[in-house]
Amino acid sequence: MTKKNHTSAPKPHQHAENKEASLRLVAWETTRNCNLSCKHCRASATKGPYTGELDTQASIRLLDQITELGKPIVILTGGEPLLRPDIFELANYGTNKGLRMVMAPNGTLITKSNAKQMADSGIKRISISIDGAAKESHDSFRGVNGAFEGALSGIKLVKEAGVEFQINTTITKTNLDQIPRIQELAVKLGAIAHHIFLLVPTGRGKYIVDQEISAKEYEHTLNWFYDQRGKTPLQLKATCAPHYYRILRQRAKKEGKTVTFKTHGLDAVTRGCLGGTGFCFISHKGIVQPCGFLQLNCGDITKTSFADIWNNSETFLALRDFNRLKGKCGRCEFKKVCGGCRARAYEATGDFLAEEPLCNYQPGSHKC
């Protein structure tokens, strides 16, 4: 997809609906080094090394600055976070500051020793991605033979160490028919939750854009996911799939149910696209973005305080003003609970406020 133009955030005199949005979740790319070569990787991460990564002292300053905005969940991600030598020092520091520290390893580097370090440093949960119901499909997606068995081994070790885990799955055409079996596997493995991610074509994901499911398949998949509520012991959450939050309301209304949402914790369900509103991403070099897929530089924590970036970035202010959404997203009665994927809009048009390209809902179709 080709960006046609780069739409900037609002001019300084324009004010968003909610300037000082509550920070609930931070994904921090602690390193870009990785031992896998996943087809969908937004960072196109490889074994590196990468220059310019925040050192230990800069990382501790970052954690201090995050606490100025509250006690959000901090996801230690990568690359592969276990390739960072001081990762448990940072996890322990964040825990002691009152932050809820979680980690997103791929599972293949987990040992009995570092599983214990996870528990000892206060890691509340880890997420391990399973993108195929068997080793052939998962290993193909992850780009390394043995990735599936490595992930299962890692899961076994963290369970023994007493660290809870969730399964993440990125959905593409290649594994769409495997999602029910992957969810069954998550239950069998003892996962606490299953989070699904809809492919966003950034990084290496651009090269498998032909594997992105259609808007119709998207809708069908999210309705299936809704139907699993109450059928599985897993906590369920859809990420990079903002339409799900419209579907939750539509289905509940149709079924005469009251929509209840978990607004706290690791499986919080609040609204669709959280980029810049309750969530942000920090790169390995300290660049703040709305999310890992929407690669817009909103500020550099080595030059500007994190709180200042979060509260005053013009891009963040634009994302918090839902009246600035364009096309059918701007007209949609669900814009405050869905918002459309801003990263997909940007990749398709160059305008992060444009309408979501993978949505077949027509505004006004829902009967209130």
C-alpha cells in the first residue's frame, strides 16, 4: 500500500476532547534484537545488534517518568525482551515503583532459571504467541523451525514457576481456519487468556498483505469470537480489531443483554483503537508512537519528558478528538467505542484520521 500524503495532527490552537487522557497501557520495545524472523513483525526485527537502544540508566529514568502519569501496565516487549541482559533489573525496578510489569517473549528462550527470574522480579503475566495449531503452520509463520516446540517448552517452564500466561494469535488467511483449534490448545495448555490480533500491514507485514483477511471475513471472525464468551474459561480480548467493540454492543442489544465491560487489569475491554488515548508505544530508541504499528514520531523521551509527550503531542491530541475522524468513521455512531484502526488507515492513505479500510459496516445501520 502506498501512502498518498502525510496528514498532520491538529494545529496548536485546536483542542481535543480529552487532552490529559488516562494512561492505562504502555508497550515498551526494550530491544529490537530477536532470535526469530516472523512474517508479520512490525519491527522487521532480526538478531541485530541495533545501535541507540536505551541503556539501563535511561530505561530507569523512563520508568520513573511513566509513574508520573499513574500506574499503568507496562509491556516489556521487543524484538525478544529476554535478549536484553538487564531485563529483570528493569522489571524489578518497575514492580517496586508500583507499575504492573508484564512481558512478551516468544517462549523459545525461556529456561527454568529465567522463568524463576520472571516470578521473582514481579512479572504479572507473559504473553506467548501461537499462530498455528501445529508446528508446521506456526514455524512457517515464525520463520524458524522449532519455534512451536520452543514456545510450548517455555509455557511449561513459566507454569512451573507460577507465572500466568496468555496466548496471542495474529489472524491471517493462512491460519483463519485454525483459530478454534488454537483456542482449544490455549485451554489445554492452561492459559489465562486468549488475545487475537488482526494483521496490520507494517514492517514485514507489508510483504504478506495478500494474507490479510477481507472485511467480510473480519466481521465473521469477530462474531465467532463473541460467541466464545461463556463457552471457554479463557479471558478473551480482540486487539487491532476495533470493530469488535461495535459488535459487542450490537450483539448485546440484539440479545437483550446489558453490555458489561472489564475496565481494569490485563484483559481490560474498554474501546477499540487505544492508540494515543489510553495506550502508547515506546521504541527501543525512546521514540513515542500511538502504537507499534502507527509509526508516527510523537516525541523522543531522551529529549522531552514522557509526561509532556503524552499530554501535549499534537498527534495524540488529534487521536483523542473523535470528531476529527474522517469518512464513514467520522459519521459512525460507534466512533467513540470503535474508532477504526488508525494504523491501517495510515498505511492505506497516509492519513491516520481516514476511515478504517477493513470495515464493511455502514453508519446508521444499527437500530438503537
